[in-house]
Amino acid sequence: MPLAALVLALALPPLVPDLPVAGQRALLVMLIAIVLWTSERLEPGVTALLAVALLPLTGATTTMRAALQGFANPVPYFLVGVLTMGAAVVKSGLALAVMMTGDAVVYYPAQSSSALVIYERGHVSAGEIFRFGLWMTLLGWVTVLLVALPWWSLVGQPLVQR
């Protein structure tokens, strides 16, 4: 029923005096899309295509090119790519390695306030902190590979879930 009211509202005269007709139509198309997405009456992809097609049909945009103009921005595609890669890294188990390496290089050398004070006063350089972080990374990996992994397997807790 709310969907029918929104479709009917497309034929009504402007309801908000300060907003142009095209803006009001665009808002109504977005509300229709939201109702369709939340009610799941159509597949999400079909609803998205319908919303884009309704923009020029209702007068919210002058052409289909104008309706598709928002898809020319590369930022949403970049974000989808980053999130997909993040999910793949987590699923593959590589996230543990990345976290451990980053933790050792960045946080171990400067994890206390006294270490930060020593750095701020110039007693050690950034290069020395970085080298210390690299050594901590090497030590961490040796510990994991030579101690932790064999120990976990020995006690029956392998790293890979089955």
C-alpha cells in the first residue's frame, strides 16, 4: 500500500514549495526504491535498475545519461574493491600475518609512553625505531613458526579450522 501511495505522489503537484519539481521527483523515486528494498518485493539489483530508469521517466533528470552520472565516480567502486579484498584477506588467514607484522613493526618499538618520550627528546631516531620493529617482526615470526605452531599442533589445536 505505501508503494502505491508513493507512485501516486509522482502525479501530484509539488508538495514542497522551495524544492524544484525535479528534486521532489528524485526524492519520491528514492522513497520508492527504499520501500522496494526493505519490503524485498523485487530483487535488490532489479530495484536499483528500476530506480535509475525511473529518474528520467518521472522528470527527476532530463536524460538517462544524467541519471547514470553518479555511477561515473570511481570512489564507490574503490570502496567495494577494498571491502572485497579485506574479506578475502580475512578468509584466507592472511589477516593474522598482516596484523602480526604491522603490530611488530609499528607498536612494539613505541608501545609505552616512555618510548615515545625518548623518541620525542631525540635520544633515538625514527630509523632506529623502525629497525627495532623489523627485528621484533623477525623474532615474532620465528617464535610463531618454531614454537607456537608446533605447540598448538601438539596440544590438538591446529591453526586451520576444520
